[in-house]
Amino acid sequence: MLIAAASLAPFAASAEDSARATGVYVRGGGGVVFGEALNQDLAYHPSIAAPAPLADGKDTDLGEGLSLSAAIGFQYGKTRTELEYRRMTPSIDAVAYTGGTPIAPGPAVNDDFEVQALMSNIYFDLVNKSRLTPYIGFGVGGARVENELGERDAVFAYQGRAGVDVALSRKLSVGAEYVYFRTLDFRYGPEEFDPATPGGARTDGDPLVSSSVMGNLRLVF
């Protein structure tokens, strides 16, 4: 994409309109996400009695999947701020329980691990005289994570990114970037078990970590 954009750039924009536009912009992107393995702990309601030791851990191997992004923001001179929605679906390659026999978890309802995030980002553009503009960016926000069983939790998330944009005109650019995304530890199930209320298992103890390689298209109004 970058090679094609660089070859088209001289025809898409003249020297007169090479100055960067400022104002509101929209951005869309897509690419591949690579998820890291999850190693989580299991706990059980005290009312559960089992003839054999119960599993105390769950390991989930995550692979590659689709990463999509849509954002609206504001371009200042050399900085940008934006509100971004991201959806990532790394594949679930394997699930294994350790330490004993798990309570029957039920049938899987998802083939992928699903992450939806709403992030507030800031970018710093390394502006130069060429049409190639490297940048770095950081963001914080929240994410909803859902596993293969349909269990969900919402958690704080943050990300860092680095990439390069190629200007096709004053207002239109394409680019490529690397994005590192991480959440705090998330939990499926209650924080504390109520002995008076029947319950099942709780799964917690690991953050979601992923890396994405994405292409972007950005238009300033």
C-alpha cells in the first residue's frame, strides 16, 4: 500500500497544496491482530463438592485474527487527538485446563476471542518536507472482552502505536502502523462468592495483550 501510495502521490497533490490541512478528520483502518496466550486462575464457589481435584488454571492460546478501526479526531499542526473504536478477533487456537478436572464449561459459542474497545488517542507527527510523515501515538480507554464461552468483562485498556502516513493531497493520506494493545487483568464471574447463594466458577488473573499491523485511510474535512 505504501509503495503504491508513494508512486501516486506526485500526481495526486501538487507542490502548491503540500501544506498539511488542519481540522476535523475521519479515519478507517484494518489489518491483522496477533494475540498472546492467556494464563488464568480458576476459583469455585464453596458449595461445590467434587470427588476429584478441580482445575485451578486455564490456558488459552490466541492466534491471528482481524483488527478493524474507525475514528473521528482533530488534526492540529503537529499533533492529533481522536476517539477510536476498535474491534479485534484473535483466533482461539487451543484451550487447556490445569491442576485437575474443570466443571463442565458448556459448549463454545465463539470461534474467536472478541475484543471491542473505545479509546482516546493522541498522536505526535514527525513533520518533514517529504510526503512521508512518521508518527507515534498513545491511547487509553476501556475494552469489553468475550471468550469462547460467551463470558464477558469490561476493563481498562491502553495502547501505543507507531507508523507512517503518505500524503496523497492536503487532506487525504494513507498509512501503515504497528499497534500494541493491553488491558488490565479481567475476570469472568463474581469478585467474591456469596456462601448463601449457589454459584459456579470464577476465572481471572491475566491481561489481554495483542499486537496489530494495520493500514489506514484518513480524510481531513
